[in-house]
Amino acid sequence: MLLAAVLVVCVASSADARRRHHGYYGGYGERSSSSFDDWRRARAVRDSPQDPQQDRGQDPQQSRDQDPQQDRGEDPGQARGEDRAQDRGQDRARESYDRRRARYDDWRRARYDERRARYEDWRRNREREDWTRRREAERGDAALRRTRGGPFGAVVEKLVRGCAQQGAEFENWPFDAIAQTVGADEKERTALEGLRESAKKAAQRLAADCPQDVPAAPAARLEAVEQGIDAALAAFDAIEPALATFYGTLDDEQKTRLYRDMAAPAASNAPQGAERREAQEERRERRAYSSRRDRARAYAAAREAAAREPTPRQAAAPGWSGAMCEELAGVLRGWPVREIERDVRLSSPQRVAFYELVTASLKAADTLGGACPAETALTPVGRMDAMRKRLAAVRAATAAIRPALMRFYEALDQGQKVRFAGMS
């Protein structure tokens, strides 16, 4: 019975489901469907934006009429208050910007004025220091010029002035006497005239290129010596071809007469050069300069001899001579080391620089003795070639000692420079 009851309930439920599916109970289904559609449209209206274009049924003129009504519905005082508040905010922002800008401009002007003042102070101090250094240098140069130098200074001054003396010698060559001595013919006179023109140009070139004055500082004097020697070597190179051409036009008899006129001055200089060379060899053998006492005596004797000679203001210094190598080598070996250390009051670094100068001077003197020709030539071309070799040797010696002399001289103060100039 229980099973039968269950079957009856299941059949009834199935029949009711079929009736609902096929449209039975119509009133209930329509109410449910309409309620769902209403809910869906309400939900769509609520979720969609308020767009006046979506409402197609509304009149655009009506929408435009509604906007002024909504604006008139707002409070005018509230709108004006918002505008004033916005203006006040903009004014405060502008005032804050102006204050910051003014502070920045003030800071920038103050910074510029400060830097400008520092620059002006630095410039004035720099000008004052430069002026002081120039005055001290001028006073030092004046003191050095008033100081009578020792043997080294006298020899170097003679070498500096030798360039101008060589130019005067070229200009004063006795061309007329030479033509009369050799009895020149037309060809020889033409060659001699070419030599005269070359000598004139060389004299003009030396007058322009030679040092015009003797500097006060020792290193600057050596530089002036090198300048003068370079100018003289260039002049010799310009004259020698014309001299060789004229000499080649002479016959043996004319050359003999020319030798006779040139032999007298050469013979007068030869014994002096031989004596100095012998004395130099003797000094080398006995090593006279290794003894401080001998160096002091030689220095004192040379200084007395230099004091007895007239100054450059009183008489012009003689030009280059055949004994200039021996003279320069003698003063390079004769530095009064002990006297300079004591009288100049050298410090330890200055003493080291002075020893370097003495060492360089001894090496240059040895090189100078071997580079200068020992024999004196008699022919004009030979004498000019010998003079060129001597000048080249002297220039090499001055160039070798100039860096050491400059380092030592720059290490001295002004008073030491004056004392050293009086002893060198």
C-alpha cells in the first residue's frame, strides 16, 4: 500500500509539471513575467547615465529652457563667494611667488656683488704684487749693474760685446789696401768687390742681430753670448764663399804679399797663445785647482787684474780673440768655491745647486780645451774657419753650464745675487 501511495504522488507531480510547461496556470506565468520585465527596465534606467540625447521623446528646446531654470534655482551669493575665494587663492599664490622671486633676486645680486668685490680685491693685490716685483727686479738689476763682477763676469761680458766688434771689423776691412797690396787686376777687383758687398751685408746683419746691451743676470749673459755667436756664425757662412772666390783668383806671389801683411798681427798673438796653452798644460799636470789655496790666490790675482782694467763705460771691451777658449776655460775652472760659500752665505739646498754648477763648469772647461783649434792659420779662409770652430766650442760650453747657473742663481735672494755677482 505504501508503494502504491508513492507512485500516485509521483504521477501527480509529473502531470502538474507538464501542465505548467504547456501554458497551464496562465495568470500566474504572466504576472511573473511582467514583474521581471519591470524590474529589468528599472535597473537599466538606474544604471545608465543621464544623457539628454537618450531621451528621444524630450524636446531639445525644453532641455535648454530647463538649464536656466536650474541655474536660477542655485544661490548667486554662493557662486560669487566661490569666485572670490578662488581669486584670493590666486592672489596669495602670486604674492608668494613674487616674494620668492624678490628674495632670489636679492640673493643673486648680493652674490654677484660679493664675487665682484673679491675679484677687484684680488686684481688690486695682484697688480700691487706685480708692481712690487717689478720694482724689486729693477732695483736688483740696478744693483747688479753697479757691482763690478769678477773674472767670470768679465770674460762673459767680453764674449757678449765681441759680436758687435766682429760686425765693426767686417765693415772696416781694408779692401783698398788689399787691392793695392796684391796689385789686383780686373778679375780680382771684381771678386774683391763681391767680398766687399758680402762683408757690408754681414756687418748690417750683425748690427741688427747682436745683443745691444749686456744683461745683469749671469744666466742671461750666457744666453746673450749664444745669441751673438749664432749671429756671427751665420755671418761667416755668408762671407766665406766670397772670400774663397777672391783668394782663389790670386797667384802665389800675390798670396805671399798677402801673407806678409797678415803675418805681423798673427805673430804678435801667437806667443801669447802659446804661453797660455803651456800654462794650461802645466796646471793640468800639477792639478793646481785641486788646492783651495791656489784657487784663492788665482782668483784674487784675476780679480785685481779685472779691477785695474777700464770699465765698459770708460772703454769698449775688445772683441773676440784667438785666446777666448783659454780665457773661458780658465774662469770655468777657477770658481772660488770656499769664498762664495762663506760670503754669499749659502744654505744647504743652495750649496747643492752651486756644486752642480762647479761640476758642470769643470766638464765644460775640459771639453772646451779639446774642441778649440791649437794652431793659428795664416790664410784668410783658414783663419775664418778657425774662428768659427772656436766660437762653436765656446757656445757649446756656455750652453752646457747655463741650466746649472740658472738654477743656482734663481735659488738666491736679492742680496745673495748682488754678492755673487761681485764674486763671479
